[in-house]
Amino acid sequence: MAEWMGKGRKPSPQEQAAAASVIREAAASGQKAVEDRTLPSRYDGLLRRYFRRLPEQLGLPSAGPAPGEPVPAKDAPR
């Protein structure tokens, strides 16, 4: 992702789809790590927020909150 985002150009639709797929896989892996307690519980919220915000930081469509994750209020700080 860093390669095509760092070049100062807009990624093609194919690159966006590939990046979104990789992000979804990484988010699922992160969620599994949280559920399996692979990581200390103090990182649960951080990991969830990271993967929720990553698509918007990359200019990709967001998949929304992970299953079981509460939806933040519209006026909640980001």
C-alpha cells in the first residue's frame, strides 16, 4: 500500500480493490488475535480503531465496524 500511496498518484480501481481485500484480511486477522487473546487486552480497542480507520486514511471505502463492535456516536471524537 505504501508503494502506490507514496507516489503522489491516485490508485486505480484494481489497486483499490486489492488494497481493500488486503485490509479486510488483516482486520479479520486482528479480530482473531483479539478474540484468541494473542495480544494483551489493553490493545483491543486500539487494534479495532486502527482497522476501522485504515480504509478512510487510504481513501478506500469503509467496511464499517467489525461484527459485534458498537457503532460510535456521530459526535464521538475520532
